[in-house]
Amino acid sequence: MSKKRFVPANFQIELPYDRLIRRETPEGEDVVPLDVVFVGAGPAGLSGAIELARLIQQDNEKGEGLGDVQIGVLEKAAHLGGHNLSGSVVNPIGFRTLFPEMKDKDFPFRRPVTKEKVYLLTEKGSMRLPTPPTMKNHGHYIGSICEMVRWLGQQAEGLGVNIFTSFPVESLLVQDERVIGVRTTAAGLLRDGQPGPQHMPATDITAQVTVLSEGTRGTLTQAYNNWQNINSEYPQIYALGVKEIWKVKKAPEEIIHTLGWPLKDAFGGSFLYPLANDLVALGLVAGLDYREHNLDVHHALQKMKQHPLFAPILAGGEVVEWGAKTIPEGGYHAIGERLHGDGLVVLGDAAGLVNVPALKGIHFAMLSGILAARSIFAALKAKDTSRTQLKSYDQMLRSSSLWTDLYKVRHMRHAFKEGFYTGGIKAGLMTLTGGSFPGVKGPQMEDAEEWREVAPAQEKLGLSKVDAVYLSGNKTRDDIPQHLTVGKDIPEDVADFYTHMCPAGVYERQGDQLVINAPNCVDCKATDVVGPRWQPREGGSGPDYKTM
């Protein structure tokens, strides 16, 4: 007897592109004029703003500069770093490139990587594996992404960059084929969308160049690519990572990565990084093309904490912070055919610049911001911010070491679509041949287009999703308007899929009804990949990470 299957894409609606791309001319005294606006204050956006401010400052000091150039960075979180989550073993090349006058000891890192171990887990045991070349971290540092972002923000403000927290962006403002700025998301609306006592209307911000540094699964990036018909050879695919910070009695000296259990056929693995002598980051990552309809990454992590490899480390400790985020995993072939346009460039995770086998994206984000800044500076000097002029960003990016690194591992993630062990063999061969053998055959699909198989119920244990959301520092009002758009007539099995997929307990099945607890959302974007579509909500909503 065949098992029941469904395809999530059949129940997913499109983004409201007419609201995301606005053909309106900003008018009135409330319009905020900037020269360059960065949407998102992560490593990519802040690095770009810092590099651009420095180039302008240095040019002005020579006596023939651009003068006063207004650079703004818009961040949807209430505080810098509040929405930034990462495993955070960092290649320092991004910091070294941005601050060549500094030493590694000056950067906001926790400690260098001195030892590392990789294990293949079974349900009750583990086997030590040789560390794959892509996962060797000698010369890299363990760090807190929140602390890095806050530090970068301080450097940016010291250079005169305007940073606006609690300002998410709702749409791009365009004229003809050109992006001319952005419209922020209104705040203080009630559940029915009507203005409440704390209402603040949306603000239009104009700019010569708009920089999309909005991070993973960027809504504006999706809308822009759809509007401009920008495609990629493969569709972008994603993983979901769930992470906890633990206060422990004694942290191990080494960083730990694992493969195998508790994931079955899903691509992914876990990590444990010592942030301090008594503090560790523990997480589990799973590709969102998994087959079991009720795979639950959050509960799989709870199960994993009881494994003999991790239980002794966590014994007598307590979890102090929790978070979740998606990761773009499509790699080289899933990057858009262009990352620039008239008055616009795209950076970092929004562009899909992540090296999945190496588990690295922070330095790619920073380097993309630096290169974008150099292109924008040249465009401002030339008084030409057209697509033709900003093409230099793409050219620099595609001739950089970043691009070379992505090309070498261009097929590795897709090899695992044939299963864990087959993928492991192929990935080994690709490592030896620089990615040239074996290639990847057959059409590639988005995560939502992959079929799911209805599986038996699984045990739930450990930290509940409600308690997890509390540990994320969630700041969302209970009466905020709905920001998740669900398709019509969702069957029970698909509703079950949503409830397990979401790590924050946003979706619940109550009888035949799918109930949406929107204030629980921590903006991980997993829902936007395979289920209800996500859109920005009022500034300051969502998690408020401190150490993640």
C-alpha cells in the first residue's frame, strides 16, 4: 500500500508583488532623502556602509571629494544584532579586509579554534571521522554574531553612518526600471489593520542607491528578481537551523560537528562551539527539502541533547537563549544571474553567498559589502548609479576569491538529494576534483516543490516551543496584524507539516482548523520557504538575541 504524499508548493500562494514593488513618487515634507540606504544591519550591510563611509572620507580629505554623503542603514530589530543568528565560527578575512590597520585581537571574537572533532552519530553512539578539508577551521575564530554586529555598528556610527533600528522595509519605490528608495513598514496597527494609539505611519526614504542586505530569504530581493526576471541556473534552496546557548559547568576545548542521527534522510548536522569556559552554542541544521512531513528540527535538537556525546557536556547546566533561522544553501548555481540593477545591489545571504560544505557565510557577507561599497563609491563619483555603472560590483564579486571558493563546492549540497551516504561519497569525490566530478544530473527544484511523505507521529520532549520563544527574547505585541499569509483549504496533513516545520509554535492544528499564533514568530523565514508567506511587520517585533 502506497503512502500518502503531497507537494507543499500546491498550497503556497505568491508574494503580493504589487505591494512590494511600488511605482510611486515620494512626495511631501515627511520624505527622508538619503544618498545610499542599506536595508538590513547584518555583517553585509554594516561592512558595506563602513567601507563606503571610509572611501568618501578619504576622498574628501584629498580635497576633491563628494562632500557630505548621507548613508543610512535600516534594521528591523529593536537593537543591533537582535535578529542575527549564526553558528559563528568565523573566517577573519572579512574583518582583516575591512580593518587592515587592526590586529585579530582587536576584533570582537571570543577565542581561536584550537581543536575540532567531527562525528557520525547513531542513536546511542558516535564514530570519530577525519575532518573534511572544507570543515577545517585552523586560523578561524569562535564568536557571537550579535557581538560582531554590535561592534560593526559602533564602527559605522563612528564614521558618521546613520543607523535606524526598528525600521523594517515594506516595499521598494521604483520609477521606470529604476529603484529610487524604499517605504518602511507602518507601526502601531491593531489586529484589524486600523491605527492604534501608538500608530506611526510608513516613511518613504529616497536614495541614489538602495542596497539589499536583508539576509536570508529576503522578501524585497524575491520581489525585485521577480519584477526584473532575474533567474539562476538552479533555484535557491534552504536549511533551517535551531540553536541554543547553554551555561555549562565546563565547556570542551574543541568545536564539534556531527552528521547522521537524529536526522534520517534529511541533509544536515549539528554543531557545538565553546564561547567561553562555561558557555556553549549548540545547534542542529536540516535542509528544508526533507521528506518526512513531520520532521521537527526543534524537537530533534531536544532529542539530540540526550545523546551520550552531548549529555555529559550539558549535565548540570541550563539553556539561557534560543533561536532559529534559515540558511541559503543553493550555492554557486543558485545565485542570481545579476546582483545589481538601476539604483540597486544585493549582498550577502540575500544573494545566497554561503559556502555550505565549509559552514561559512559571515566573511562572504562582509566581502560582498566591501566590494559593493567600492562599486557604489565609483558610481557616485561618476554621477551615474545606473545598472551599467553598478555592474562593476558583479564583476568584482565574480573575479574574487569568494567566487572561486563557491565554484569549487558548486555541486556538493545537491549531491545529498540522492541520500546521505550516496551524497557523502559524491561530496568526497567532488572535494578531490574541485567539484568537476561527479556532476549533478536532472532538474533541480525549490524546497516547496519536493514531495513530502506522511509519517507516523513522533515523540516530543525537552524544551517546549513556547518556552523556546520566551528564551528568544521575543518582543512582539499580542495584537499585531497578521504578517503570515496562508493558502486556502489547507488539508490536515499539510497543516501538520506546518506545525512541525515551524520551530516557534506559530501554527497549531485545533480539530480541522489551522490556528496561527503570529506573535510567536521569530522571523526564521522557514514558513516562507515551504508554507505561508512571510512579510515584514512593525519594527522591534520578533526575537531580541543577545549572544546568538
